[in-house]
Amino acid sequence: MYQDSSSDNGEQGPFRVLLCKAIEDVNNGREPNEFFENDLYVRKGKKICRVHRLEYEDPGDVWAEIQIKVLKGLPKFKLNDELPFDGFFIWVRRMARNRRIDILRASRAKTESVDDHVDDLKDDSINPNKRIDQTDLLKEFNRCVELMSTKERLAFMCIKVLELPSRVAAVILTSAGFPCTHTTAIDWASDALRRYFQETAIERKESARAGTRAKKTSRKEQAAS
């Protein structure tokens, strides 16, 4: 299991200065670019993500998720000078571990048998067609996201799903190995939306039209006979 080293090789002092500045930047609406690009933060953060990821997960995707959590959590983070690096990497490790646990719990929930939901199925107030439609939409959404490259998926999730500021998204993308400006991050997210979602919608419309044409043709043939 990954542990913070008690020997900081003289890095703890400079890191604390950067950490305090990052917290101040976030609290004042500025992006903590210098902190996210810090070698110690990147090195230790990526190591934590490699240890606490699931076997099938891409370490880069996990690292990007954790950076979003760090960015959102920085304003509430409390420094503890009794811990290595003021407890920052212990906090990040706890964050990564909890994320992994949440995914495992969600996976177990998906394997519940239909018998566990018999009462729900009998409930007349629940529209089964609506439930099926929502499930199908979620499956289609997940399928489209899985088709994206890591760069596209990260840009799409940051800007279109989490609605983060484009400059923050650019920092996260750059830290994940995809250097870009905030306008480029917007372009990547928009391109992913058009490429993977609108094309799917077009295909669905064409399929529906083909089905309608087939029905009309069948009716004409029946009438002619």
C-alpha cells in the first residue's frame, strides 16, 4: 500500500507555499495552474491513482477524476502541520480510495436480482415504459462516452457534464498530458458532443424513417394484393 514518506528531501516547505497559494487562488476564483503543474504533486498524485484504481481502469482517467475532486475540495482542505506535506497526500489518497469503494458498491448494486425489485414492478404509480426509456438513454450515453478517446472524454466530462470553467478544464487536460488552451478545451468537448452524440441521434432518426417507409410499403403491397 502506498504511504507518504517521512523524508521529504526538502520538498515539504516549498510544497506548502504552493499549496497555500493554490487554496488562496481557488477561494478568489483563480486557477491554481502552478500547483497543478508542480512535479511533486503530479508524481505523488499519479502514484496514488495507480495504486487505488480498478484493474480495468486507465490510470490517466483516474488521475483526471482525482484532479477534479482536488480542485473542488481545496477550499475546504485544512492543513495539518503534524502530518507529512500537511496531510495533503493523505487526503488525496483517501479521496482515491473512497472513489474506488464507491465504484465497487455501484457495481454490486447493478448485480441485484429482479426479485429484489418485485414490489417496484408491482407499483402501478411507476410507468414501466418511462423506466425502460431512461435506462436505454443511460446505456446509450455510456456507450457514446466509452467510444471517445481519453482526451475527448476528459474534455467532454469537464465542460459538458461537470460544467467546469473552460480555463479549469484546460489546466486539468494539460496536467493529464493533453496541453491546450481554454478555447481548445471547448473545441474538443464540442467536437466530441457532435461526433458521438449527434451522429447517434441521426442514425436513430434514419432507422425510424426506414421503419416507417417499410410499414408504408407493406401496407401498399397488402392493398394491391
